[in-house]
Amino acid sequence: MNTNIKNIFIILGIAITTAFWTGCRTIGGIGGAMSSEMPSEKVVPAEFKLAKTEGKIVVFISQPGWIRSPMDLRTALTRSMNIALVEKVRIKKERLTEYAEIQEIRLALPQDKKDDVFETASKAGAKYVLAVQVMDFDLSTFAEKDFFNGIMTTKSCLYDIERKKIWPADESYKEITVSIEAEKGTVQTAVGKLSNATAFCISRYFYDCKTVRFRIAEEQKEIDYEKW
């Protein structure tokens, strides 16, 4: 075999070896990309997994007398919270208490106990109480009075019936502010949208919520998403 033929075989050998290792690296890169978590699959871990508890849950909404509203926010917020707990957190409906029952219990309590969260929860046979207080509310109309601007701020805590605060663990309470702008509809639909947005922003902390769905347009508070 002459020198030229030997050189050809050597060059071919080097080329084949290079192609082999390049291919291995490419396949490894593809495999790594395929195994990495897609953005749509990432979740914000629950701060407290409420669905893993047992026993009845009372959602107790308090609205101070100085907060004026065109309709009872307690009714709207209780309804929205119960729906969110069933649909998002996967709480069984029978574990929740409707506002009508809560109101009936409160009316039967002594005057100095009517606003006592734990007295109401105890009478309802609840093991847990999600206390939500309306801190600020405003709803205004403009144009032809069928467009609304609105804002609602609440603070919330989850307790067990022994009055021990369970959530949030690292804060005194969870404050949520939501708003709507130029929302077409009625007073009922505007309040309903604010209530639904508030209910979602509270309930999302009780289950592993997909990151892409964690924040909604109505929410005002800035959140650091870099850690997720």
C-alpha cells in the first residue's frame, strides 16, 4: 500500500471518529433538552395543601361598616371563594359552608359574638376557618354608566378551630389587591369579577399552581417570579 492510500485511510478514520463523537454530543444535548421542564409544566408550590386536610371549612368574610359597597361583599366573596376551593383546590363541596348557613348561625349568636370567626366556625362544625377581611373597596361608573372601574383589597389567614394560624406561615396575613378598568356590565358583574379575582389570588396558595397561570391581569401586587 503506497503512502497516498495510507493517508486517505488515516483521514477517513479521523473524519468518522469526529462524526461519531459529535453525534453523541448532539444526542446528549437533545436528550437533556427533552428531559428539562417546559415552562407550561412549571408550578408554584402550594404554601399549604388544604386538600390534604379533613373536616369542614368555613370561609368567613368580614366587611367593616365604614366600607361602603352597592351590594353585600360577604355574599359575593363567600360564593367566589367556595367555587375556587372546589374547582382549583379540589376541596369536596360538602366540606364547605354556604353563606346563608353562616348568616343564620351569626344571627343566632349573642350580639358580642356575631363577628367572632371561631364561634361561627364552631357552630358550623368546622375544623378550619379561612378568615378574609375586606380592607378597601371602591366601584365607580363612567361613560353611560355601564362601564366600571373598581378595586378591592383583602387580607386573609387560615386557622384551625383551636385558633392556631396555619397560613401564611411567614407573614401576619396575606394581602391581595385586585382591580378592574373599563369593565362593561352591571354592578353585579363588576363586583363578581373583583370577587372571583380575589378568590383565585387567595386559593392559588393552597395547591400547586402552574406558573403560567399563577398571576392574573386583575392583580395589582408585584411578585418576584425570578425564584420560580
